[in-house]
Amino acid sequence: MSIPTYDMIVIGSGPAGQKAAIAAAKARKRVAVIDRTSMIGGVCVHTGTIPSKAVREAIFQLTGLAVKAIYGDSYRGSGEISVDDLSFRVNHIIGRETQVIRAQLKRNGVAIYEGSAQFLDAHNIQVRNENGDINVEANKILIACGTRPAHSAGIPFDDHQIVDTDHLSGLGQIPKEIIIVGAGVVGLEYASFMAALGAEVTLIDQRSIILDFVDREIVEALCYHLRQLGVTFRLGEKVTHVGTDATRNRVFAELESGKKVLSDALMYAVGRQGNADQLHVEAAGLRCDPRGHLKVNEFYQTEIPHIYAAGDVIGFPALASTSLEQGRLAASHMFGIPFESMPALFPYGIYTIPEVSMVGETEETLTSHRIPYEVGMAKYSELAKSMMLGDEVGMLKLLFDPQTRKLLGIHGIGQRATEIIHIGQAVLFYGGSVEYFRDMVFNYPTLAEAYKVAALDGLNKL
């Protein structure tokens, strides 16, 4: 029997894989996607981006958190909130999103193989599932297999009291106290979720500085508001031992400093492990690093020119939005499709409570490069719309050149920060000035008018 041959095979159907497959299919290439059974949409849909953001929205709806600024801290949208309440909403969204992705792939003529992929050589891949094995071949290959939660040999995971970020539902109920190990993007998001649900959260990280790529003023504001929610930070602390006290049904974490932290549960959120180490990439002449990541050039090519990699498996920034673009660019380069990209202007969205977003330069990068700048600030407390939304903590910050007025960076914290950041992103892309925001008329009341307030604030300082 002849082996099915394709112009491109994509391993993984997450954001990078989807976008690459569809871009190639629209260029009339014969494309196949391989992913594990019941994982169409990848980690993004099933255990990562979509579930965590769906949980965030469910928390806002169920707790009445969004309107507490108006009605007071005693207001609650629902009574006791369970993991089942959150799971019901998440599973519904996952089901819908999976259907949409599968339909998009089929509509564009992309063949779908469900199973685990392994390289046989640089052009041939074996797909293994419960029905047996099938071999497929391609001229070009994109590895977009995503990541899984990183585990430490010293953490006794039981998927009940001691869990990783994929097994939140294993907790069974919202704990009154929880330890979260790891203050990266994912750890901070889950710390804010748990705190918003009423849990006392202890967040531990061996780094003394968190989110070092984010504007410091925004990070300081985020930490302040997380403390207000009930998060205790233990930064610069290394966890040396984790265990359970069966008699008291408690979890403990011992720290290098000698401290011992007790809690009802512990979530381990220290990084992600790339799945490239599960693909037998050595057979194709590739090597992944100890974290399962692959090294690529600016066109997302690996050491083997016809094999590309994109998405979380290549490491930072490991965002669904950037992965979508990486997949498109990889497919475009493969087949000579014209493309334009501005990776320096990729936006970042951190879905904590409150959420954070940014694009362009920070005060720290401008200072290190000795570039003069001025700051324009708008506080949500100055906006009628933010009062309607019950958000008094947000702010929007514009950085611009004091001589040319050219916009250099935008940073936001607060409700819908990840939405309104794109207004500034467009102006940055076209090399616009902060005066654009001064001169434009914004709908009233909106959060978008924060741009005008911030522009006027900055220009008034000149």
C-alpha cells in the first residue's frame, strides 16, 4: 500500500498548527495535521489558554467581582462556587471551539490524523493510535506540538491535593488556602483566580523579580491589587520539599530559608515542558533542549531546512496570539508566500485579575538604550465607562518621544486592557505620534478614550 504524501505535514493542531495548515491549504498545497485523539485544537483549547480564560470569565460572572466596586465587598453573584460550576462553563466552550477548529480544517481540505506522531526519518512520520499505525510522508514539516506542565521529581503529584495546572479540577472544591509554586504568567493568573474565589493564596518563586519583560510600574500595580485580593508573595524563596500531613489533611512546602508553609492544596506552575521530546526528533536529525524546546531561525526553520517549528515548542513568548502568527509566517516562508511581520510589535496579554497588556518599549528598555521618552497616564478612575464596569484599579500608560511625539510603547492594567491595547498597536505599526490620540474623537463613554486622556496628560508635560 502506498504511503500518503503531502506538501506539508503539521504535528499539532493548536494555534500555530491551525494557522500554518490553513495558510498552506489556501495556497493550494496538500496538507495534513496530526494530533492526539480528542486533542484537536491542541493544548490551547483543552488545557491551556481557552480553559484558563474561560475560568476567568466564569469567576467574574459567578462572584459578581466586576461590580463589587459599585455594590461593595459584601456583594456576591452566587453562593458557594464549586469546581463543577467552573468546569461546566469551561467544557461547553471547549466543545464549541473544538467543533469550530475541526470544521475550519475540513473546509480548507486539510486531512486530519488522530494519534501520536513520531519521526521515522526527516520526511516520514508514523501516526499511532488504538486502531494501529499509519505512515505519512511530506516535503515540508511543521512541528507545533505545544507543551505540557513541567514536573519536578521532588513534587509528589497526586492530582488531588498536589496538582499541576492541567489538573485544577482534581482539587474537587475550591480550597480555603492554596500554595502556588511559580510566579510566571500562568502562576500569577491562577493565583488571581483562586484569590478572587476567596482562597488565601501563598505564591512562591525563587526569583526576586517577576515578569521582568513587563513595565515595572504595571507589575507593581498588579502585585498591589493581588495583595488586596489576598495573595501573599514569597519571592526569592526556593521550595526544597513538598509533602502531605495525612492526619491533618494538609499540604506543606518547606523553603530553603527554613520557612514551612501549610495549606489545603498546592499547585505547581513552574514553567512548561516542550513536547518535542516525545516525537523521536533524533530520527530526523534534530535535537531538543532539556526543556523539550526546539531552536529556530527568524523564519522558524530548525537545523533541518525543510523542518520548521512554531508555537510554544520554541519557547518564549509562548502565547496563543504569537503562536498563530508564527504558524502563518512559517507556512508562508515554506512555500514562498509573500508575508510581512513585525515581531517587535507583538502584543502581550496576561489574564490575571486585573488583566495586563503591553506592546512596544517599556521604560526600562528605553532607559537601557538611552532613548529619551515622556509618559502620558490615564487612570480608569477618571473614566465614566470604568465606573460603569466597576473597575477603579486600571490605568493606561503611553510612552512617546518628547521631540518627535512618536509613540514608543503602550502599557495597560485593568478590565479589557487586552482589548484596547490594539488601538495603540495600530498607531505604533504605522509610526504614528501621540498627537493622533489628542486629535481623534473617541466614543463616549468607552475605555478607549483613555488614550485621549493619557495623550493630553503626556503632552501637557512638554
